[in-house]
Amino acid sequence: MEILKYLAGYSENIQNQVIKMIDSDKLNDYLLNKYHFSHEIKTDKALYQYVMDLKNQYLKQSNPLSKVIFDDKIDLVHQALGLHTFVSRVQGSQLKSKNEIRIGSVFKKCPVEFLRMIAVHELAHLREKDHNKAFYKLCVYMEPGYHQLEFDMRLYLTQVDLFGKTN
């Protein structure tokens, strides 16, 4: 179903449960009872500090980040919610590399737990480029509730797509 585009990879049983929640107007209540819908991370500077704090706590030895920003166009252009890019440039006789993280602007207004989940996801790409077992193990190391948060974030995005917001 197109209304469940964020849950397309989940089983038919789970999708049917979500449809029942939507039809009985319980999805919004589920999200509101589980998460607080405000955080203070609204600027690129605050986002950079938030992500760097996570990086310094869990990935001290990984490559440095040169930029972390909110991006208004990321979900439209890349069909993604976050994006990790690695750029290499030759400057004189040296090869310079930069890591950048772009996070969809939708995370300015969502619960801080979802922002943390996407930040952890993008930070994990500093060490693991592919979505493999080691990647998800690293995500769970940084955020033990990673898989539940990813699922709930998909429910949140479904709610926002269908009704515009959570009340």
C-alpha cells in the first residue's frame, strides 16, 4: 500500500496491524504516549554539536566530520532521511578527504529519539559503508533501542504523511 511507503520492507502482518491502528485513530495516540515532541536542536550549529558529542562518545578513532547540517531537499532528491558523503580532493601534493552528514529537515520537529536514531545511523557509515550485520551492530552499540526507534520513526513519518502532524 502506498500509505505505508515507510513500512514497505516489513511483513504483511505488521503492515496490517499498522493499518488497524490508522483506521481506529490509535497511531497518533501511540506516538504521543511514547515520545515527547520537542527538542532544542533546530540549527545546523546545534546539530553539529549534537552529532559530534555522539561521535566523540562512541567513535573517537573514526574519521573527522567536516560538516553536519539539516537539509530541506534530502528526502525529495535521494529518497532518504539522512545522507553520509565522503569527498576526496587533491590539494597540491596531498589528498584531502571530508566526511559530511546531511539530515532531513523533518528531524527538526520530531522527537529527539528519532533525531538520535538517524544521527547514529549516519555516524555508523563512518566505519561501515554498507547496511550489513556489522553496520547494524554498530548502530545498536551506539543506541541499544535502535531497531525499535527506526520502526517507530517510520510510524511517525507515516502519521505525518497521512495527517500532516501529530497532535
